[in-house]
Amino acid sequence: MAGLELAPPEKWTAAQTRAQFEAISRLRWRIFVNAFRRKGGAGELVSRIILYVFFAGFAFGVTFTAGLLAFLGAWKGHLNWLDMLLWGTFLLCQLTNIQLGQSGTTFDPTQLIRFPMRVGNYIAIRLFFGLLTPANVIGALISLAIALGITIALPSLWFYALLALAVFAIANALFSRMVFAWIDRWLSTRRAREVFTGFLFAFSLGIQYLNFTFNPAYNHHHQSHVPLERLTAALHLYHRAQPYLAKLPPGLVTSALLSARQGHTASFFAATAGCALFAAVFLAVFALRMKTEFRGEILSDAATAVAKPKKPLASARRPSSTAAPLTVAPLAAASITPRTFGLAPAVTNQFGKEMLYVRRNQGILFALVMPMAIAVFLCIKWSTRSSASWIFPAAVAYTLMGLVALSYNSWGLEGPGSQLYFLAPVRIRDIMLGKNLMNFALASLEIVAMLAVVTYTGHQPPITIILASLLWAAGTLLFSTALGNQRSLASPKKINLASTTRKQTSSLSGLISLGVMLVAIGFGVAVFSAALFFHLQWILLPLFAAFAAGGFWVYQRILASIDRFALANREQLFLELCKPD
Amino acid sequence: MPPAIAAHALSRSFNNFLAVDNISLAVEPGQFFGFLGPNGAGKSTTIKMLTGLLAPSAGSIQILGEDLIANPVEVKRYIGVVPEGMALFGKLTASEYLTFVGRMYGLDKQTTQQRTTELLEFMGLADQQKKLIADFSHGMGKKLALAAAVIHGPKVLFLDEPFEGVDAIAAQTLKSMLQGMISRGATIFLTSHVLEIVERLCSHIAIINKGHIVASGSLDELRAGVQARLAPGLEADSNARLTLEQIFLNIIGGESGPARPEQELTWLG
């Protein structure tokens, strides 16, 4: 039969593999560029540029500092300082990874397994296309700066410094790749995500506690508040851990360079090889994960969803084939729900749904508890009769920092459910109001709790300060929510809780949210400072009342026109929120 | 009596691409209406416009005599929809979701509760009380979406691929439910690629291709039309009834033209 004989497959060539790499590079580039072509893309581009400038400034700052410290350490003969510096670099990279995410997030890379690709190539693709992350860039730059700092101070060590720090940078980058590949695997189920969020919460709280307890910047005026025995205990713990830490990459690189300084070349190579061995292990563990992915592993809860054996129900069902048509009464027969507290039923219903979502979102719950914990630390540290007038406003501002951000992507968790609001006989204004009321309720709860914490652990702030803070909070919340409502509809971002490597908010919305908070805090601080300086505390109330009234006016204006705005933006909304995970 | 669904001169373009071009259709009350077309023909765009998920570029839509664009809230009280994306909230349980939807459609608490229980039992989801929707399989999600679409007793039901991913037993149950609704006077507008289901359920059919309605009428009318066109070639089989698949392929094939031999992919095994 002509045309049906299968020709023996030609041998896969290196050129074809190169073509695959090139195609993936092009794909990533096109996805990146096309993201800016969508509605709101120009804003996203501007916000990215601003973020990149900030990032470049930050990267330059830490790189320069690290280089300078390495230079000073080497110059003063304290190469062992390097240990701290490298641990700092390692921790900074991991924190940057958590905060700024990973690259390779523009498409699901597991889709690549359907192409004719060897497992080795797949691993290489997953490795290389994830290397260009902000954290790895910072890690590589800092390592280079440290090597340069050492080289300038001790030119004879140039080769050793460059080699050891290059190995360290590679180990650091591979560690990040390994950890995030496994974290995404562990977080594929909801239960694991809940445990992980709890762990992160406890970890952050612990870091904050250590920061407030041991950071000299916070203990400057209150030396007596840091018990000496606590410091001794911390040092003791560090010394006990030191022999174990010395066997890890930062310790190995430090000891390699110390050996090189003393002319023990063999020891230098042994320690550097130790660090390289760690890099190899990280690579192997990463490869192991990729190999399983390559076999087509599906991890989500939905993929393993199976119907449980059915228990007989009280009202036994008829066999399916003879199932009687369901008797759904027409709408007219149903009575219409009365208003609650003057609010439309859709508003209260939406409020109830939002409560369920908050209850099931540990991230939000922890975000609520965290400011209170910080306020407790703050009060224990600083609370005096005079400081009570600024601790409460500061605590309120800190609380709002976390809460207002939620309103800038308030539809992110709705997913395809967002369509329901446009199908049901409800106004988007009511839906937004329901969502906003939840935020207002959370903020109120949080502020009241904060006041209780400040009063209980320290001193009750003056009543003028309490009222002024509340008015400032109301104004800030209203201004932010008004803008947040529009941004939620105009530039939504589907939130995927199962991935640590995807962006969960629009860059521009994040920037606007931060900008609004900074302006509001700047205004608050300026007014508070001026009023306290000129002993005109009474002026706080009318000024902040006017601020709150302005916020209310803007909020209700935007809310009144939100239906029209939602209709104009619905296609963009569905495009983003209804896309598959 | 006004048509249950009436669309007049409906168009929708995306940038320079005209997805739906000046279509008009009327679905009478009590009809089980099948809306067919090949991929990219404009089915989903049309159903989205008819349900208010997408604004038409031009044209008008009346549901039970009410203008959808002028009175969207009023119209939406009488329609139920299973959209392409199913409109489910992953962080709710099935029971919470149905309660939420019922309340959104203005049902009181007691009625919502009663219908939720009844629907969950009917759909075979009553034993999934604690499971979140995010953990549902695709088929379970479809059943829940259908339950949500009917909880308020809609007079007009729009279903976009309702049987996709649903097992045979559940599909049978759903078909019985839909036929029951028709017998009580509801109107159903359905799109599906499974032509056997459409043939068994629908009394009237419209076929859309490249944004235009290319055929519309009862199944018998479509059959007669196609048979008349093919009469010379089918004389020997004149007693054989054309299936909907044959009708569909004939109409769409006639529109697009049959594949030319030189278009065959000879390099395929």
C-alpha cells in the first residue's frame, strides 16, 4: 500500500535537540512579550521596569556590601568572617526565591514531556530554564563580589577565590532548584499546603522574635531588656552547631580559602571538592524529581479524586435508568429573602461565602495573626507611657499593610466561579460590597485586637490618638479598597495555591497597593508629627475625619459605577480566571 | 406568546475576526434545542452572548420576551446556565456551593436547603459532604454545575457541553431530568459534540459554521432538506433515515467542501 509503509525512524540528532532548546527559548520569550500585548499590558510593563530598577538597586547594594566585607575581612586577616558572609548569601538567596519567585513560570514545563525528548534533555531543560532567577542572579553576583574583594585584598589568592566561590555559587543555585522542585511536589495536595503554610508562619514568627530579641538596632536604648543569659545561650548554641555547619558548603568554602591562605593546596582542593560534591548531590536529587515528572506523574488532589462507596441514604434513590425527573419548583414559588441590616441578600450571601474562604485560607488567617504577634513583641520591647502614642498608630499601619493588599486581587481565588456572578441575577456592586465588608470586618477585628494588645501589654494610648488612628485607618482602607476593586476586575490574577513558583498578583496592582499605602503612611506620619511637635493634637481629628470622608466619597463613587466597569472588563476577567491551572 | 429565546442580527467580533456574523434564531417555549457546529464555528461565543457572559458587537437578545441587554438582572432570574468553565468555586463543598447559588438566585433559606439536599442526592453527590470542589473529578464537577444551574427552577436552561466527562449512568440520570423539565414546559438550549445525544434529546436543531447559521429547523425538516439535496445519489437507500451525524457532515461538508485528494496527509502512517 503506497504511502503506508513506516520508514525506519531516523536517528535523533544533536541538531534536533538544539532545535528543541531554541524552540523552548523562543516560546518563553514569546509568552513573556505577549503578556504585555493584552489589555493592561502597558501598565504591567511599566511596573516590571520599576520593579527591575528596584531589584537592580537592591542587587547592587548587597553585592557591593558583600564585596566590601570580604575585602575588609581578607585585608584584616579575618578570612573566617567569610563563613558568616556565605551563610548570609545562602539565606538571602532562599528568601529572595520565596519573595520574588522562580522564573520558568510562564508555562507549565511538565507539558514538555509529550515531545520526543530524552530524560537527560528534559532534566537539562528544567535545570537551565530555571537558573535565571532573581535569587540566582544575586547569588552569583555576590559570590563574584566576594571573590573580587578577597582578590583585591590578597592578590595571591585570586585563583583559589574565584574557583571556590564559583563552586559555591553553583551549589547555591542547584540547592534552590532542588528545593523548589520538591516543594512543588509536596505542595500538590491541600493538606501538605496547610502544613507547609503553618511551618512558614511559625518560622517567620520565630525570625521576628529573634530579630526583636537579639538585633542591636532594636535594643539600642534598652540594653537591660536583653538578658545576658539569653545571648550566652545563643552563642553556646552557635558554637555547638559550628562543627556541623563547617561541613556544609559555606563552611567548606571558608575552610578551603583558609587552607589556601596557609599554602595548603591539597586541603583547599579537598574542601572545594566537598562543596562540589554537595552541588552534585543537589543536582542528583533535582534530577530524581525531574525523572519522576518525566514519567508523567500527576499529583493534584483532583487527579486522585475517586467517589467513595455510597452509603444508603434515608430516602433511597431509584435506579438511575428509571430515575424520576427532579421536581424543581419554579422560581416564582420561592419566597424572596428579606434584607439583613439593610443589605441586599446578595451582599450578605457573598459575605458568608467570603467567611468560608477566609476560614479555609490559612495564608489569610496567619496574615491576621502575624501583626498581632509583632505588636506583642513591639509592646514588650518599647511600651512606655510616652511611646503609647505612636505604638498604636504604627501597629494599625502595619496591620493595614497586609490587609489592603487582599483587595487588589479579590477575585483571584474565584477561578471559573467568577462567571456565576455574571450569570446570576445579582449586581456586581453587591458582590464587591460583600467582599469589601469582609475586608472591613477583618480590619476592624484586627485593629480592636491590636488596641487590646497594646493596652494590655503596655499603656492605653490617649483617646485622641485612638480616634485619629481609627479615622486614618478608615480613610486608608476606603481609598485602597476603591482602587483595589477596580484593579481586581481590570487586572485579575488567578491564584494557584498549589504552586510556589507562579506569580499570585499583578505586578502593577502590587505596586499601586504599595504606593497607596506609602502615601497614606507618609500623610499620617506628617500629620501626627506636626500635631505632636506643635502640641496641636486636637487638629488630628478634623484632619483625619476629612481624610476618611474623602475616602468614603471616592469609595462609594467607584462602587456605584462598578457594574459598568465589570461588564467592560468581563472578557479579560474570564480569560484569566477561567484558564486551566 | 414570545419565543423563549430570540436573537436578532447578533454579531460578535474579536479585533478583526468576526466570530459570529449577523445570526438570528428563535427557540419556542418547551423546545429542546440543539446548537451544533464544528470547532471554532461560534457556538460558545453565541451561548456566552445569550447568557450575558459576553457583550454582542451588534444585535439584540430577548429571553421570554425580555431584553437581555436592557434588563439583565430580570432575565437572569429565569435562566440557568452550565457554562464552558462550569463556574464552580473550588474552596467550597458541593453543599455550600449549591446553598450559595440558591441564595444568589433569591431563594429563601429553607427552599435552598431543601433543594440542595434533593439535588445532591439526585446527582449522586450526597456522600461527598466534606470534599471541596477543587478535589472533585471533572465528571463530578459537571454534575454539580448542572445542579447549580437548575436549583432556582429556571424556565430556560443553557447547557454548554453538559455531558462531557460524565459517566454513562450519570448521563442517563441527567437526560431523564432534562426531559422531565421539557415535559413541564421549560426550554433547553444545548450544545454538544456528541451527536447521538443531540439526536435523541433535541426536537429542533440549528447548525452554525464560520459564524453563520447554515441550517435550522426540526430534525425531520433538516433530514428532508439534506435528502432532497442528495436525492439522486441516495435513491437506492431512500427508505434509510439519515442520522444526525450524516446530516451534520453533509451540511458542514457541503459548506466547507470535501477534502481534496491532494490534501491527504500521505506522510502519515
